[in-house]
Amino acid sequence: MLDLFFEGGTLFMTILTLLLLGVIISFWKFPEWTKDIGLLALSFGILGQIIGLYGAFKGIEQMGQVSQQIMAGGLKVSSITTIYGLIIYILAIVLALINKSRLD
């Protein structure tokens, strides 16, 4: 699991982990912010993937031809931040629904 953290890029994975903590804390302290923080996590995940793809395409452009395995590996690694951000967003929605039913 820790290897995914480093493969996804320490900057974006750290930000996403802090946003995960923010979702969990907001569940108890600031329930109206839970979905918004989750959406921010999803946005950062997508941004991390786009920046990763940009770097990969820049490297491919400089190298010339690359194999399909290298291309598939780059796409797989670049999607780690998006998957993590999506998991955080889904958790935020579930927690917001729990809060909604608890407050009604």
C-alpha cells in the first residue's frame, strides 16, 4: 500500500491524504463541508493524473518510440491519484448521507 503512495507522487498523495483526514474530521465537526472536501479531493486526484500524463507524454516525446508495456505502465501509474481521490469522494458522499439521516 505504501508503494502506491510513492508511485502516485508524494505531493499529490500527501494532499489527498490530508483531504481524507479533512473528510473524516468534517463528518463530526463540520458536516456541511464533508461533500465539498470530498469533491476537492476528487479534483486534486484528477489534477494529479493530468500532470502525471503531461510528464509522461513529454518524456515519450523526447524518447521517440516506446513500447506498449511502457505506455500501459505510465497510464496505470498516472491513474493512482484519480482512484484515491474518487475513493475519498465516495466516502465523503456516504458520510454526508449518514449525517443527513442522523440530522433528520
